[in-house]
Amino acid sequence: MTDAYLNLVNSGFTKEIAKKLGLPRPAVLRRFDPAKPLVPGPVLVLGKGESADTLASTLLSWQQDVRRHATPKERLGAILMVLDEALTPEDLSAVALDAGASLRDLAPGGRIITVSRPAAEAQDPAAAAARQGIDGTLRSLAHELRGGATANGIVLANGTDATAPSVAAALHFLLSGRSAYVNGQFITIGSAAGELPADWTASLAGKTAVVTGAARGIGASIARVLHREGANVIVVDVPAAGEQLAAVANEVRGTALQVDITRDDAADRILAHAAERYGHLDIVIHNAGITRDKLLANMDSSRWDSVLAVNLSSQLRMNAAFLASETFSRSGRIVSLASTSGIAGNRGQTNYAASKAGIIGMVRATAPLLAPRGGSINAVAPGFIETDMTARMPALTRQVARRLSSLQQGGLPLDVAETIAFLASDAAAGINGTVLRVCGQNMVGA
Amino acid sequence: MTDAYLNLVNSGFTKEIAKKLGLPRPAVLRRFDPAKPLVPGPVLVLGKGESADTLASTLLSWQQDVRRHATPKERLGAILMVLDEALTPEDLSAVALDAGASLRDLAPGGRIITVSRPAAEAQDPAAAAARQGIDGTLRSLAHELRGGATANGIVLANGTDATAPSVAAALHFLLSGRSAYVNGQFITIGSAAGELPADWTASLAGKTAVVTGAARGIGASIARVLHREGANVIVVDVPAAGEQLAAVANEVRGTALQVDITRDDAADRILAHAAERYGHLDIVIHNAGITRDKLLANMDSSRWDSVLAVNLSSQLRMNAAFLASETFSRSGRIVSLASTSGIAGNRGQTNYAASKAGIIGMVRATAPLLAPRGGSINAVAPGFIETDMTARMPALTRQVARRLSSLQQGGLPLDVAETIAFLASDAAAGINGTVLRVCGQNMVGA
């Protein structure tokens, strides 16, 4: 589960050798540390207009140093490229070139963040071209950054502006080390719903959350981060994982519940447990999933059906039950685990990819059911994550898979968990029906 | 411009060596040949419902052998997976497993084609999950096929059904060798517009088309295919390419026009030329484009601005002029060249990716202006294509880039041209505002 190569090229003597040989040198990523500042330096806000002013004020309210013009040679923590007023392709030029001129001053673990409007919502062809052009620029730029720096975008849907709480939430997440492995992605803010936390390190205080498949790996990591953020956590897994599950429950001072999620009464048992112990259920993390890989030419119905049943149908059934229950908060949040395999497909995974693509469709269609009550449902699509599962891959395949992302390394279960905690927070209520990749800008996509 | 490795692993002695060593063995693709049948064997139509019946009839009307059940060991030319009535994830199982059971019987250069409904248009979460699940299945399956076989999908938007002319057009294109390098993609049929050709090998008979950047490479190839399909072709390029342009014009029995497309009067000059020589202009292919690669940290305004001006702003200006002109047909068709770089971004190409992403935005927003008059605008996004430009890449980079697609090879300019000719045909009028990748299912995507 450790990336020996990553350690090698970042320590003393071997670091120098790797440098001289011109080997890829993945950086140690800047991850969340409450003792460290939000961003490793001042934030340069490029671009004109109301949003640029609003975001500069937001940053100042967080005690960040803000620059509206680059100071030569000053080390920067982040660069905001505010382009939401772009009307023609020509409007991108100044901000793009100014950002380029400051790139050498970006600190290791620094951030580039674009702010734009959705291309699909523009009626004028020139405006649509400008908006989509930002997408191409940002994704290319993310490929160019080094030193663990990332580039992501915030997209303001029609009817929202930079004062929406979820804009601040997305900005805070992207600037912070919590988003370490999110790269080359866009977060769309669909509404002004949401409330900022009193304390950004206790963003889930007072909430009750359930995490399925929580006995180990990514699920256990999610339980830990939700607990760290102040939530009461109910960890769920199959009876066979009971011992590990109990250990996780103890660690997060939560409660363990042995449930087979494919059973008809799974949601009812979770709801009953939550009602009894905590009085309410606010957050559901659908993490449990299985793989039964085979080429479709060799696929049998038991492999196909079990993957669809566990990874997808169980969630459809449980969501319906949660939404119909009094125990599940009006403003409840659901986060499902998708996968880059569900976006790009993957050889030997027709069944798994069908289930994970299905999650993306489910999330999009369920979002309108949650929006009117102040709730939300989103998916997170991990790329190559260092887990027991990937540790069993052949060594060379694993090495190649790690390097195929712009960050040249696999992510950690923690990275997926941080992103889920962000989407589960009240501040993120304006983000609904979306998929956020946690993949280091893994190149697989189509 | 030739793929020596591809030739090597497909000829006699060296083929056997490659086989024994377990090296990747990209297949020689099945390309369009009027002397050969549309599909290399009977078509197996899987799935139930009206669309399956309609498509089976369509195939019969083309004198294709159709099977509704697999005959053991019979060599198949194509498998249609008709799933447009899927309402839950469980509805995918039978068709997927039946397709899997017949995969070994698929001929080299065979085809898998799914028929489905848009996931984004489903309101019911289970239906949305099922529909999007087809996406994951198809993309995975495309990764698994060998022998130059491909897998693509036809998506029937709400309000259309399998009787729409563009469904037949897309089916014909995907079954044929014209779609050789289109893999892992979906073609969405948005309306019942369109008219099938009397002769499928003269799909552009009587039309006048203009192709920009036509002096060489992909542009020249487009001119040749449009000519082959019966169009009068006006080839356009900058004055500096005059000699080559004249040669292409002669070859396609068309006319040459030296125009700098960034000039304000570019469209007027094209329109005047078309009006004078042919009386009308029916098809515009925006192919001209430039690259000025640099990391954004080293980008200067001349590199940035020139790429945006040539690749994007010129098209916005020309489209406005075409749409305002009497010479441009009411049912005019526009096809623009995008790029996988505009979808996924590319290191060193912030400017180029901005322009090519911009094309995608432009096409989407211009489509509603053309739809009411029976016209259409779409983009084609080539992946790695064997051209003079890619021949100048370092040898190892080129080898790797070729193998990163499911077809394990680069495409030919011809493959891009065939796809453009398809989108420019009257039969394809129901396809509007979309982007079709011609990339062999190149893995780059995000």
C-alpha cells in the first residue's frame, strides 16, 4: 500500500539520482493538516468584475493574503483565474497570460482555480466558445503543473453568483490540502443553498452519518474523516467482516451495524439503528461495492448480476427508503462511490463499469428529489487509489497505473474520504447531482 | 506517416514472432470498400421491443442477413444490443450476457452497436441508472474487442424513435468500414430530421462543399472523400499553400480559393465564389487550424492570440456570415474540427486546447440556430492521427501514443474525413450540436 518509488525520489541521495536521470519525480502531496495554513502563500486573484471582488473579500475574511497584481518573485499559494464574465474567446487572453507569467512563483502544493459559467448554459456561440475554452485551458494547465500543485475549476450555474455559500465551500476545499488528489476537475455550484460552518475543522458537527462497506480500505477512511469532522458515525458491513468493523467503530467512537445491503430490509435496519441511537440520520455514504472481473466473452450471470445488485440496485432501493423516512433529515446528504471505470469503461469490467456508470445516472436523476428539501446527492469517482485491492495488481501494472495521472502517483483512501466529507457538509448543499473525480487527473476518460 | 510496427505484426513471419512474444498486435482495420459488403457477416439483433423490430427491418431492407437468436459457431458481422426500453439495471443483464456469449463469433472488423435512450433525460433514478449503465458496459466492451472490431452506441433522444432517418444513417455508418477508427463512442439522434440517400455511395450528390485548410493532411483527405461522395468541392487555404492547394483542387475536380480565414471578408469571399461557380453553398468544413505549443509559463500573447484567432474566432465570424447569407442553404451543414486535446487538455497546449474546447462550445450553442432551418453543426474530435505533424514527433512518443487506444494504432486522415462526410450528409440531419471522437477509443479523456 505504499508507493516505494514515490518515497525514493523524495529522499536525500536517491532524490538527486532521480533528478540527474530525468526520471518522473512525483511530489509528496500537500494534505490537510490543521496546524498548517489553508494555502502555502498569498492568493493572486486575476480577472475583473463582481465575482473577483467577492472572492477576494471571502479570502480576506479567512485571513488570507490577497494580491490583485503579481509582485515579481513573490511566492504564491494560489492563483484564482476569475473568468465568469467572459463573453468572447478574446476575453480569456489577459487572465491566461497573467496566470502563466506567475506560474514559476507558485509554491509546491499550490493551487490554480478558475471561476467560470457553464458552457452548456450559454446561448451565444461566442460566449459558449469562451466558456468551454476555459475548460480546455484548465485541463491543459493541470497537466503542466509540478510539485504537487493542482488546477481545478468552480463553475457558477445560471442563477447563482460568487456569494453562494457553496462557492466559498468549494474554494475552501480546493485551496486546502483536503483536495490534494483532485486535479483537472470542475465543481458546479447549482444553487445558493448551503450554510458555512462556524468551524471549518468541524464541518459535520452534530450530524449522524452511515458509511457502508466501512470495515476497511476507503470505507474505513471515510468513517475516520467523518468522525474527525465531528459526525456520529454508524459503520456498516457484511457479517463476515464483523471483527474489523467493530475495530473501526471503536476507533471512530461510532456504532457498528452488520447488514447485507442487498437485502430488502437493509435501509430499514439502518434507519432503525440511527433513530434509536441518535434520533436522526443526516448523511449516507454508499461506499460498499464488489468487483467480479471477467471479459464479457467469459462473463456468467452470477458475476454480472451480483455486481449490479451490490453496487447499484441496493443503492436505488435504499435511497427510496431513506427519502420516504422521517428519520432521514429533510436536508439529508447522500454521497455514492462511482469510479473512473464507470466513466471511461475498463477492460474486464463490463459489469463493474455498468454499475458505476449507473451510479452516475442514479445520482443525476435523484438530485431533483432532494433539492426541494435542501438535501443533495453526489458521486465521487476515484481513479487509482492505493488500497489492498490495487496492492494485489502485478507490480509493473501498478507502477504504470500510478504514473498515468498528472500527479504521477496513486491517491490515498484519505483523499477520497476528504472529498466525500466536503460533499456531505452543509456548506456544499448547492452542489447536487454531480460527479467529482478524485484521480490526480488520471488520463483515462473515454 | 506509415505505422511500420502495424505492418510488421500483420505480415507472415514477423506476425508469428509477435504472436509468440505476446506483443500487442494491432489489426489492419476494415475500411470502406465499395466492392465489399456493408458488414462482414449476418447481424445478430439482441433485445426486445419496437426498436429491435424496426432496426431488424432496416437491416433486411439493406439486404443484410439478420439473426434474432445466435446460431452456435456462426460467424457474425455485427451484434446490435437494443436496450432503449431498459427501465431498471436488471434489464441489461440478458442482452449483455447474450452479446458476451456471441463475442467469439464476431468477425474481424465486426461491430457491436448499442441502442439506448439518454441517461440525462430519465427522471426515474432506476431508469437513469440503467441507461447510464449501458454507457459503462459499451465503453468497457470496446476496450475488450480485438481484430479491429469496434463498439459504439446510438442514443435516441426523447421524441425520436428508431424510425428516424438519422438512426438508419448512424447504423449504416457504424456498421460500415467508414467508421473504422470510431470506437467507444455514442451518436445521439436528436430529431427525426434527415433524408436517406438514394445511393449510399453518393451521399453528397449535388451538394457544394467548402473545406478550409485543404492543401494537405486531413483537409486534403476531407476534400477527396466529399468528392468521392458526389459533392462539388471548393478547397481553401492560405496563399502560401497555393501550389499544393491547386493540386488538391485538380484531383477532386473542384475549385481552389486562396483565403486567409482570419480576415473579416473570408466568409464573403467563400460565399461569392460558391455563388458564382455553383449557385449555392451547402456544406462548410472548418478544418484549418494551427498549433503554437508552449507551456503556459512560457506562453507569449502572439502564440496565444494567433491560435485562438485562427482556430476559433475565425469560425465564429464565418458562421455568422454563412447563416446570414442567401447562398448558404437553409439546410446547410457545418462540421468543425475539434480535438481530444480540447476534451482532455494536453500539456503544452493551453492555447490549442482552449481553441478546440471552444469549438465544442460553439457547436453546441450554434446548433439551435440551424435546427429550425433543417441544418446542423457538429464537431469531430480526432485522437492520434498519422499525419506529417505526428510524423515529426519523437519516435518513442509516437509509438506509445499509437498504442494508447483500444485499436492500438493511430488513425488515418481518411478516418476523420469519412466521419465528416457522414455528418455532412442529409441523412445525418437529426444529429446536431454534438462532438464525435475519431480516436480508436484513445484513453485520454479527462
